[in-house]
Amino acid sequence: MPRNGHNISRRQISENALKVLYRLHKSGFKAYLVGGGVRDLLLGLEPKDFDVVTNATPEEIKKLFRNCRVVGRRFRLAHIVFGRDVIEVATFRGHHDQGDDKTSKSNASGRLLRDNVYGSIDEDAERRDFTVNALYYDISDYSIRSYGGGLQDLNAGVLRLIGDPATRYREDPVRMLRAVRFATKLNMQLDKAAAAPIRELAHLLSDIPAARMYEEVLKLFFAGKGEANFHMMQEYGLFQPLFPLIHNGIKENPKGPLNRMVQMVMSNTDARVIEDKPVTPAFFYAALLWYPLRTRAEEIAHESGLNLYDASFAAMGDVLEDQCRTISIPRRFTAPARDIWQMQLRFDRSQNTRAFKLLESPKFRAAYDLLLLRGEAEGGHTAKCANWWQSFVEGNDELRSTLVKSGGKTPRRRNRNPRRRRRSNEDSHSPESQGRDE
Ligand code: ATP
Ligand code: MG
């Protein structure tokens, strides 16, 4: 499609990407903007990043740019670094029947462990995942090349995989997650043939290195479409291999608080992303894994005779270790996630003068946000505790000191008279008892 047939102008392309494209072109190489950048500009969306592809090899690219780093083992490419902006420059990929063991390697299930066979632009297009991602913007004449019907599919809103879907998913199971992500992000229909094998192949995701999965999960849940991705992943059996603990917990008790918690975390994260508020994996994982943590703590308490409070600390390590087998969460997020969990244990015991101290803790806000979600997910005692803290947080000095005085007393009085406590619990749903509580 020539320049006058489409609406992409150079002004929409980042200055750094243009610099890279022009330098390659002037040095006699072919240079194209490719993939999401072209796709999103054609759809009128703002691209997340601009990827470049060329016939220059990583070594040749390195000679052209001082600010170049060659990265990646499975898929080698060049990063051209402009301060915090990085332009990824890949070399055209070819077919694997032309490769040797150094450039091309796959495992028994067909997964590509090395994808470094270079080729022509036509071959490169066939190696891409979806037709709408096989769009190339040519810097030499500003035309767009579309392969496999990419432009038609883009206009029709169809997400079609290039080649035989099962083979392409086996080569790289992450493509199944990309299918979900693009379907929700671009509001496109996943083509029937691309959808059909996913349920059966979803389990292959458990082979993917946990570090890569961490990145994919960020793209799935921190870009404003988390709730939609969660539902679609569940529909296709893709949630289980990533979050086995959470999946099992929901399966055991679909009406339980865990299911509600997951929904709320997803929709709240989406809302924050859309409002441009900060989101952190520390809170995300702490909230998602709170109920699996409780379950594990109860098991430990039961097996070892530890009380639930001590067992919870032991359970934190177990649950994080378990989750990190599939998604390697960096320590800079697991450490604050533990803090958020510890604070949950303290909220219940600190509805007294200790509350002031808790309020000053740097993790208070995140922990308090989780407490509010737990209150909504569970109701009952937790909701009461959450309400107390909400009044405390929002109240003025006078209200706070009243709360601290009354909050501390209630459990002590109850403890002295277990018979009365039992009775008041039993009729806690009657209007009379609610009136009394207030
Ligand atoms: P976005 O940047 O919005 O997530 P994108 O399509 O640009 O979407 P990238 O991960 O930036 O995705 O990859 C750039 C391009 O590289 C893709 O458009 C696609 O052509 C190709 N690509 C990326 N990952 C794969 C993969 N796993 N298999 C085949 N092709 C891929
Ligand atoms: Mg991209």
C-alpha cells in the first residue's frame, strides 16, 4: 500500500525510531517499522513501543550505533538505547530448515529454544505470530507491506494466526497469551482456527521460563484490560498454568472470597491504570495470594500445632515459592508483599492505641487497601474490622481517640463472657442484635 493509501505519517513515529530507521537506510540496509507500532497507528491507537526490523545482522547493527547492545539468547536482537527509550532492532528471521544447532533449536514438544536463523522479509513475515502483526512500514518510500492478509484482517477485526495454529503455539506457547491480550486490547475476534487448539495446549505454558512469564503477566494485567484478560484466560484454560494456587482455590470454592477478591483486584487495577494512578506488582500479588496464604497457614497450623498467627509467617515463604515457580516475581516486590500480609495480621489486634503506630508504617496504605477488599470479599468479622479502620483513617483526632477507646474494649469484654459471645454471634443477623452492636 503506497504512502497515499494509508494515514500513517512520520510525525506519529518516535524521533528515536526514525533516527534508527534512517541510519540503517542510509547505510544501505533495508529498514522497516514493524508489528504493533504499525498495527496500532493504523487503528488510531497510540503504540506502546516502536519495533524495527532490518536485513542487517546484530553485528552489523552494532557497528552503526555506538549506543547499541546485543541482547537475547532465544531470540537475539539489538537494543539501541536513547536514555530511557530503547528501540528494538531485529534481523529478518528465516525458516528453521536452513539453520544449524547454533541458530535453531527446539525441544521435544516443538518449542523453539533458539530462533536466530536469518532470512528475507517474506520469510520474516511468516515467522511472525498474527497477520495483523505482519505489517511493515518501509522507511525508503513510506509504503506499507502487508503479509497473509494483515491489512484485511485489521479492517475486519479478526485476529488470525500465521501458519498452522497448533504448530505455532507449540513453537512458542506464549502466543496463546498474546492471542488473548490482542483480542481484548484491539477489541478483535479471535479467528476460529486460532482459538480451537488453545484449551488442549494451554498446559505447555508451564514450560515457559518464569522470568519471561513475569513480563507477560505485567502486559496482561497492568495495561487496563486485566479483567477482560482474566475472564478470557479462564475460558481458554490459560489461567491455571500461570496461577495454579489461585486456580485451585477458586475451583474448590467458586462462591468463596478468593473468587471475589480476584475479580476486584483485576477491576481495581484496570481502573487505576485508566486513571493513570500507580500500580504495583507487590499489591497485586499480595492481594491475589491472600486467601491461598490463609489456606496454607491453616494447613500448617493443623499439621504443626502452631497458632494461626505464627503459621501465617511460615506460609508466606511457601506460597511465594510456589507462585514463583511459574512467575518469577522479583524480590523488590515479594518483600513489600510480605509486609502487606503482615499488616493484615496486625489490623485485627491493633484496634487500640497501637493503631496510631500502624498508620505511620510506610506500607500502611497498600495494606489498608487490601483490608478493605477483604472486607468486601468476606463480610462478617473482616468487614467490621475494615469498617473500624476506615472510620479511623477518615476520622479527625477526636473520632480517632473515641474509636481507639471503644475498639480496644469490645474483644476483651467478649472474652470474659464466652456464653454471651456465642449467643450474640448466633443472632448477629437479626435486626435487634445489629441495633445492639451499633
Ligand atoms: P505490543 O507492543 O502492543 O505488546 P506488539 O505486537 O508490538 O504488541 P511486541 O512484543 O512488541 O508486540 O513484538 C513486536 C512484533 O514482533 C510483533 O508484532 C510480532 O510481529 C513479533 N512477535 C513478538 N513476539 C512474537 C512471538 N512470540 N512469536 C512471533 N512473533 C512475535
Ligand atoms: Mg511492540
